[in-house]
Amino acid sequence: MATDPSSSELSPTARRNRKVALYCALGFVGMIGAAYASVPLYKAFCQVTGFDGTVRKAQAAPDKMLERKLTIRFDANVRDLPWTFTAEQVTQEVRIGQTGLAFFKVTNNGDKPVTGRAIYNVVPESAGAYFQKLECFCFSDQTIPAKTTIEFPVVYFVDPKFAEDFETKGKGEVTLSYTFFPSVEAQRGEKRADATPAKHSSALGVQAKAGL
């Protein structure tokens, strides 16, 4: 009479092999899940800590301002989008702890609306923990209508702790760099954030301007 491998009559060795196979399968599924989760988790970690030059989002400006000044440089890039993306200022000089306001301009040169998202970082990377933004177009997808130019404000400051950290206290210049890529969420048909003036009122009362 044949033995049913799913019955309780399995030998200890067979039961052990079945458990090993089950653990391996669970481990494989877990690794796949971890791989998919690693990107958003890494991004969240960087935004909280400033790791890898990632700019942090702040809720309020610091309550003190130092006399020392920094030169902030602005860089704008586009990848795989029919857009022209430029910073309206090359540099700004701000005091540490002072709130700065910069503008960027995006033009959709295509014949249909296109959605993109900007990723960002600062150089040197050690400044990422201290360069923080109160308002930025990079926090959500941006849909630019065809043949339209939109101006976006960025409200930022450099935390006074920048002047105390041994890795940054001697630095006199920080570069804020943006690169626009096609939106992954939009390509998947997920909800997108339209770029409208009402959407982008800033902490300084400045709004994004469409139809420039």
C-alpha cells in the first residue's frame, strides 16, 4: 500500500525536510518583500536623517540666526522628460539660520501634459542633515500642461548646528541640486498632484506661477 506523503505517517527525516523546504520558501518571499520595501524605506530614512546628502523637510524655521554667511549654489537637471528646467538664480548668500527663497522654472516643451518628480540632494553630503526646506516642489509629483512654463518657489534654511559639526563647520558653500525624472506613480496610473498656483503657496506667501 502506497504511503500518502501528506499523512502523519511521514518519517522524522521526511518531516524535517518538509520543514526546511517551508522555511526556505518563506525566506524567499520575505527577501522579495524586503527588496520592494527597501527603496521607500531608504528614502524615508534619508529624509529624516539627511544621510547621503538628502535634504530634510522642516516644519518651522530656526529661532536663531548666526552672523556667519554661506553661499548657496543651485543646480537643475532633467532626465527623460521633454522639459526645460532652470534655476532662476545661480547663487544666493544667506546667514546660517536665515530663511532663504529661491525660484526654479520648468517648461513643458511637449504636446501633452507630463508628470515628473524631482529628486534632490546637497553637496557636500555632510550638509544634508542641516540643509532643510519649508516649501519645495520636490515633495510631490508635478504635472505640467503642454507648452506651459511654471515657476516654483523653494523656501529653505541651514540649521545653526551646521556651524558646530566638525564635518561642516569649515564649509562656506553648499550646492542644492535637483533632477526631474518621469513620475513612476503617474506611469502606474496612480493619483497625481497637479501643478497649480493654489497647490504651491509657500511658507513666505509665495505661489507657483503658471503660464509664464
